[in-house]
Amino acid sequence: MSEQNLPTTAHAWHLDARPDGWPAASDFSLREVDIPTPGPGQLLVVNEYLSVDPYMRGRMSDKKSYIEPYEVGAPLDGPAVGRVLVSNADGFAPGDYVVHVLGWRDHAVLDAATAQKVDPNLAPLTAYLGVLGVTGLTAYIGLTRFGKVKEGDTVFVSGAAGAVGSQAGQIAKLQGAGRVIGSAGSDEKAKLLVEEYGFDAAFNYKNGPVAEQLAQAAPDGIDVFFDNVGGEHLEAAIGALKLHARIVLSGMVSQYNDEEVVGPRNLWNLSVTRSDILSFMFSEELDLQPDFVRDVGGWLAQGKLHYRETVKDGLDNTLDAFLAMMRGENVGKMIVKL
């Protein structure tokens, strides 16, 4: 693309106000912005796919968290994959595809040091935002380093039809778990977990108390709980722990929009069972990334690991995609195609 044909303006979603409870359309706006000239070591990228993820809801608030909140009045950001239009950095050329963190917009100028080159011939571009991206890496780190799944373990995954949960359950099985149980928000999703993802049992948490359904699926208790939901799920799992069990906190999507969060009432069972609650930040565990690429890439090539995506079309629909994901309307990874 010649210099005179380069775009000079972009469209980007901005946070106009911090949501009170569930986000509303009035908290956001899609604005036209000028595209700065890329400086030394920078790239101009046209985004092709954007990711929307539960953690973004936390960044819309100003509560203390593991990541800085979004600034009111500033553009939102998040994982994206796009094509390089201009490169002022060694190792990158126009036409290359890169994963970066300036999503929620159609064009981005970014430091090349924050971008990772990806090959669309090895995997679909969307996979680098999901199964081969942070989503898959989160599941892998949580199960291998913190869940420490052993041969024969019983593993329970909440929010198991989502992007992280569906990978976590399959990885647990591939690591030797004897029984993997998942919860989901519909009968159809529970059926998918068993028939496509290879879970041994799954239930719709809307059909009755989680503790009762979990007891039916795991009458002897659980060794590992991979939690994406929190709330009732976490309390039920604590009540079902075997001796020396591990709870891995990946997310608590059920509580992201609640101003008042009530914790589990049965924490004493952690002492009774001598169990651990573990949390992690994937960016602090990146020494596992080579193992992740080797193992997950191999499982995908062998057809042992499956994934789904829910794709919404158009930058205009990014906010709708985010809100739909927060309501649990996605199966697998929620992606926006530009």
C-alpha cells in the first residue's frame, strides 16, 4: 500500500463512564480518531479479528485488581490479530500478521516489541486469540502448574463451555484425569461438553443447586476445581473437596457485575481437607509458553483437542459481542470479525 493510500483515521471504542453493575450502551461510544504516524520501532496494523473477554469487565471499574483499569474517556484495548500495513521495526514487514493488545478498534499504531508474529498457514488467525492464545495458555498454566492434575484425579470445571473452561477440561483429560465434570448454562452446552469435548459428565447449573448436581456427578468428591465462575460454584466445590485437593481460580464471572460480593460460607472445609486455593496471572508464568505451544499444537494436529468459536461481524458489534459473552451466550471463544 502506497503512503498516499494509507488510512489517516480509525474508529475506536471508548469508555465514557464506569458501569454501575451491568454495563450499559450509554457507558461506551464508538468514535473516529486520528491515526498517528508510526515512529521508529512501531507498526501500523489493520485489525482483522478482536477478542472480548470477561477480565475486561473488571478493567471498566476502578477497583484494585491485577491489571490497570481502563481510563474514562480513553479507548478500550484488548487482544487482536491484524495485518501490518507499515513497519518501522526490524523483523516485521508489510503483510505480516501479528497478535497484539490494541483491540476494540480497526487500526492501531503500536510498538513492535508488544506484537507477536503469527502464521495464518499454520492455524486460522482466530486460533491465536483463543486456543493458541491467552485463552488456551490460561487453561494450560492453571491445570499444569497449579492444578497439578495427576493420573486418576476427578476434576470439576465451572463455566466449562466457555473459551477457557472448554480447554481446561480437555487438557485435564489429556493429562490423565480419571473423571472430568463440567458445568454450563444450558442443556445444549452440557451435552456439547460430553459429546464433543470428552467430559465424563456435565450439568446445567440452572437446573438446580450446584452442590446437589455436583454431588451426583462426583459422589466421591473432587481433587481439582478449575473455577471460572465463583459464587455458588466455588462454595459447592469447597464442600466436595477430597483430601489435599486444589482449587485454581481462573475467573469469577458471576460476580464481575456485583457491587456486593458474598464469599463462600464453608471455607473451614479447606482446613478439614488440607486443600489449597491457588491463583495466578498468566503473564507471570510465561516460562511455560514453549511447553504450551508444543503440547497444545501437538494435540490440535492429532485431533485430540477441540475448540469452538462464536463470531460476531463488524466493529460496530464489538460492544454487543462483549455483553453477549458476559451473559454466557457464546460457545467457546467470542470473536469479532472486522
